Amino acid sequence: MLESKPSVIFGVIRETASDPNNKLPVSRLCEAAGVSKSGYYRWLSHEQTRAAREARDEADFALVREAFEYKGYDKGVRGICMRLERMKHPMNPKKIRRLMRKYGLRCPIRKANPYRRMAKAMKTDNYAKNVLERNFTGLGPRKALLTDITYIPFKGHFIYVSPVIDACTKEALAHRASTSLQVDFVIAMLGDLKRDHGDELSPDTLIHSDQGCHYTSKIFIETVGSMELARSMSRRGNCWDNAPQESFFGHMKDEIGDKIAACETDEEAFAVIDEWFDYYNNDRPIWGLRRMTPVEAYAHYKETGEIVAPKKYPKKRKTA
């Protein structure tokens, strides 16, 4: 008896039966292969249905690939699902996974960040209390701002990126990139924040960071004070206190890694980073924002006063 999928066995039987030199009837071929004759003829009768299903899968996978490659940024299943909705071709995540397995399309895998060394020259003891206490969405838009620095390896050196993120809407309100770890680019990022969003902030707005040297430096503290913002800091060595920021960096590196690698100069890499931030704010819906982009989530709040948060579904009751 052949050990293979029934569809493969039935295909072999059909090929053998159609051979002009074959002398065996279908019943004997089925018996030799260890399958039923009725099953073989049932398989034959559904051939058109299988062909139609295969054609549908190919057409749907073309849409999945188009969503996956949108603007050159690879996406996971949820990102593909949300992009398909915006393309007016909604598709169930389970179907997307099935098609990706079938046609060998793989999502990018998040990598751990090995570049967490911080300079110590500017470090002081000017720490702030963890006022935020992981209440990332409860305070509302423009009330909890997250900031940190990430490292992107590029042609034997690093590019450092410092953004500030609205913890509630996930919007990147300002960002700066630099080839130096000097505090200047972080202060410039605060200047961009004040210029573009100063009228949306208030004295009870928190700017939350880790205990890195940039955020305990005298100039950073003075700049935050002049903007009338309150400081908050994660506990030492506790990445969960700034988890949304860490997740943001992971997605950014996954999605721009290939584009950065293709750049020849620092200026080209900076342009790629700027382009991604625009894409992230305006074209990249987020599952936890009810599939809105960060800009859409803030606009929704301004219009309705409702904080966009993940939908909560009732738990299914266990049946006896």
C-alpha cells in the first residue's frame, strides 16, 4: 500500500489508467494502492471544484503579497489584515496564515536588541519617580509621552534615533536621528515636540524615560522644565515600565532594516528613517487602536472625546 496523501495516490491512479499500455482496470489499481474505487471517482468528480479553489487561493494570495509589500515594509499577519481592509479586500487572519504557509511567505521575526550600552559621562543622580506606573492609556492623549534612544548599526558605526511617542494614541510626535550620542539631538527632538505639538500639551503632561544619562543630564531636565512638563522614569533595569516604546523600536528596526542596509550615506539612512515615521503615523494601522493609524486615533479622540482602546469581547461560557 502506498504511503502518501490520497490526492497524490489518486493522481497516480489517473495517470496510470490513462496510459495506453495499461492493462489493469481502475478497481485493481485502487486495490493495489490501498484506496477505494468510490473514493477515487469522488475525487475525480471534484476536480473542477479543486481547480476553482486553487484559482481563488492564487488570487487571494496576490492580494496578501501586495499588502505584505505595501510601501516596502514587511508586515506580520495583523499588519496584512489591516492593510487588506484598507484595500477594500478584508480577509480573515486564519486565511492569511493558511495562504502564507501554502505559498511560503514568511513574516519577519522580531530580534532581540543587543545594543543597549549607554554612555556614562553625563550621568547624574537626578532621577525622577515612576509617576506613570505603566498607565499608558488611562491618562488620555497627550498626557503620557514616552521617549528613549535606539541604536541602528550602519556601515561600521551606529545611527541613534530618539523619538517621543504618545503612549495613548501611539503617535510619534517628534524624532531625531544622529551619528553621535551627544545629548544635543535629544534636546533638538524636544524642540521639535514644542514647535509641532506645544499647544496640545499641558503642565500635567508626563514625559517618561529610562534612567539613561541623557534623561538625568542637567540640560534635559532644564529643557523639560522650561516646557512645563512633568518628568517620570522607569525603575532601574525594568524594561516593562516603558514597554510600548521598546515594542515601537522593535517594529521600526524590523521594517526599515533592509532599506537601511541598502543606503550608502548617513543622509540616505536619515531619509529612510524620516520616511518610515511618516508611514508609521499615517499609513500603518495598529491592531490595538481598533485598526486605526495613530493620527486617526487622535483625530477620533478630538472629534468624539473617546480614547481608542482595544475592543473587549465577552468571555465564552464553558459548556458542560
